[in-house]
Amino acid sequence: MVSSRTIASDRLAPADVPDDDAGELALIEFAHTFDGYERWGSFERCAEIANRRDHSSLDALRTCLFFEARRWRHFGESPDAGALAYWRELVSGIRAHLLARQAGPAGEAQP
């Protein structure tokens, strides 16, 4: 299932991010609030970022989560424990990026 509700990274808020202990379906739904194929212009570029496990930016983290959710759907299986742990690591990284952005460059809360 691909969500019809995508959220641009510049509009994504910490409240949009599932809890670290969210279930598989919540993680999949959140993964599909981003379209990695569209963002990077091709399946190949999206796959390259995800397979490299590039966690250097908010879009890269969201790409990894999006691609992993798609990968497991393609497998036709539910993700295993290792995959879910990685998904949760990505969600935690996404939240950290958003909180840092919200705090601003000096670490002070932005209006």
C-alpha cells in the first residue's frame, strides 16, 4: 500500500513521525509519506542511496525507510526482526533531524 498522503520533508513535523516502538503497519504507512523514486528521479538512484544506507540527511533517511518498506513488500513477506530494528533506527534518525531543525542553529527553539 502506498499512501496517497505524501509529506514534503520541509513540512514534516516530529508529530508526524511514529513512536520508536510503532508496529509494522504504522512504519509502512509513515514510509510511504515519502516517494523516494520521485525525489531522486529514478528507482536506480533511490536504490543506490538506500543500499548505501546513507543517513546523512533527512531525505536520505526517508529514502532508506521508503525503499526498505518497498523492498519487503516486493519480497511478499513481513519484515524480520532485524529489518524492523533498522526501520526503527531510521525513524529515530528522522525524528532527531526534525528536532534539530526545530531547535535551530543555536539549539534554541524556533517560533
